[in-house]
Amino acid sequence: MLCRQVQRTLMLSFGGEIDGVELSDLSVGEVHPAPNAGHLVVEVIVSPHATESTLELMARLSAVTPRLRHALAQSISRKRVPELSFVPVAGGGA
């Protein structure tokens, strides 16, 4: 249930810009606990039409991770907000 909540919140966040950082070339795949719900791994799908490299887009994402965790804190009912790790995965054809 937590992974789904996190996935939904991140999907909304990835739709635009956070603190001047554009995330529209990224979308959220699956979210998995790693090793538990205190740390989540988020699969990130890079658009095939992205003009920047996957490495550059992941660096952008890393820069706004604190803001994404803040958004999560507002949308989930947990004492502690999970740490997030982002992993690029193949895809983006949809």
C-alpha cells in the first residue's frame, strides 16, 4: 500500500517542474521496498524523446529528492518518510 501511495505522489510530481527543475522527461515505474519500507527504490523511465542523457536527468532528479520527500510527507500517513533511491529502467515506449 505504501509503495502505491509513493508511486501516485511521485507520478504527480514528475508531471512538471520542481524548484525550477524540469522532470517531464521522466515517469515513474514500479516502487519497491529495499530492504524494507524505510527505504524505497523507485524505477524511473526516461522518455525516448528526452534531449538530455539519462545520467543528466538522474542528476536533476537527485537534486530535487528532498522536495519529493517533502511532498511524500504531506501525502502519506507515516511517522517517518522513507528514503528514496532512483534507478533508471528500460522502457518509455508507451
